[in-house]
Amino acid sequence: MFVLEKQFSFAHKVICCIMKITQEKDFSKSMFINSKYQNMWESLSFPANQALKKETSHEATFFFVIEGSIIFSMNDSRNHIVSEQEMFLVPDNCSYNIKVLKPVHLLSCSFSVETLFSEQKMIDELIPLHNDTQDDFVKLPVNKVIKDYLLLLERCIKDGLDSYYFFNLKKHELFILLFAYYTREELARFLFDILSENVQFRGFVINNFLNVKNVQELAGRANYSTSGFIKKFQRYFKESPYRWIQQQKAKLIMNDINEGAKSLQEIATEYKFSSYQHFAHFCKIQFGFPPSELVNKYKIIDSGKIYGKNICQSGKN
């Protein structure tokens, strides 16, 4: 949690509301070392012969083997050896096992489907290359660019950088680097499970949820009955479409309020609220404050204090 001065106790409540909206869902209890950035980035070290098991999670996870080697298996399938400076992706809704061969140091990055919003165009480029018959496990070498990227990330974790926003941005940066420094063919294999049979459905939802007034209209655009659409949506997103749409809309609205480039009336119109009163009610429900109060209170926390403690002041180099 961010370090705030006592006089900003009211602003602290605003931050709590923002974090509630913007943070992704919690993992189930993990066998891994708990991290301040759990559900996002974790730095993990295990001795040789350590056996680890992870039950089904609703989030996908990238693993980077920094040092050592492991045996990895997913959904009780065959074993795969992953060595130093290799990376692999574990899709959501999978259980997996890790057996440490040599003392290992890992970095993991967990993400939900919502993370892919800004990467949807890049993901769409890989769909024509998608092969439904490929192997169920693919690993790639960690190239120099990704290695340097991970070194900085490790340094920030080690130094105790206390910023949700920084580590969330680093997650998006990872996708950009992957698409910039690996071939489309490599990524189509590596991101196989992101490009699976539901990718078109996910892409449709992401591209259309802001353009409809309700779930019924979204289902109609997808050529589903409302009940059939809701069932498919809940299978893939693990959430009711109404609640999911409200949460995503709240994230985008909070970003617009934070940026301050649009008036509140413009925001209300852009997100297709029937009236400003309806917009104000939405903000009150989602954030605990009406929009005008959110704007005023957000100015208090816009001084940089929410971005974490100053590393230099803590005596770390």
C-alpha cells in the first residue's frame, strides 16, 4: 500500500477505491513466497529437489528462469525441462507442477485477460499464424533485450520500490518488447493459449463492450441469445458480463479523470450515460465519491506521493 502523509487520510480512501477497481483478481493461496506485488510480479528462489504444485488459477503467468533449471508439467501432462535463460507461459485455468533440478531463481509475471486490451491489435496479427495442432508446451530463449529488462525489474524489487503503477506498466512493457524482439512465428507458438479457440470471442468483447448499452445488445451483436452469451462469457472471463463491463468502464473513467484532459460532462457522454446524474450515481457506486469530489480529491494525491518511497532517501544505491 502506498505511503501517504497522515493529513491525506481522506485521499487515502480515494486510493483504496482506485486500487479496488484497478487491481486484478487475487490468486488462490499460492505455494510461492508471498510478494508485495502478488498477482503481478514475483521473484522466487528454490533449492534443488524442491517440489512445487500450483492449483488452478484464473490468471496466466509468464515464467523466466534466471538461474538453474526445473522440470515442469501442466495438467498432469508430460514433463518438460526448462533451463537457465529460458521462458514459458502457463495459461489460465491450468494446474502445474515444478521440480527443481538445480537451485533455481525465477521471475514470474501474472496477468488477466484485461491486460491484453492495449495489446489486442498485436494479438490479432498472430491469429492467422495460429496452429491448432501444435505442442501443448513452448519455451523461448530469453534474449538480451528481455534479459536487460528483467535485470532492471529485479533491481527495483530488491530495492523495495513501492509502486503498483510502476509494476503494472512494466507488465505492459513486456508485451511490447516481446512483439518487438521476437518473430511473429515464434510468438504465435509461444502465446498459443492466448490465441486459442476463444480468442475471437475475447477480441469481440474487448472491441465492443463500450459501444453497447447493455448485455442484451452485446449478445445480439455476437449473434448469441442472451442466456447463451452469458454462459460463454462466464466460462471465459470468470465473471458475469454486467459486473465485468462495469469494472472495465470504471477503470477507464478513473484514467480519464486522472488525466484531466476531458470535462466530466464529456466523460459522461463518451461512456454513453443517459444523463450526468446517471454518471454521478455510477461513480458513487464504483468509487464511493461523486465525480466532482473525485476530481478535487485526486488533485491532493497527484503530487507524486502515491508512486512509492524514494529509493535514494532510503539509503539504497
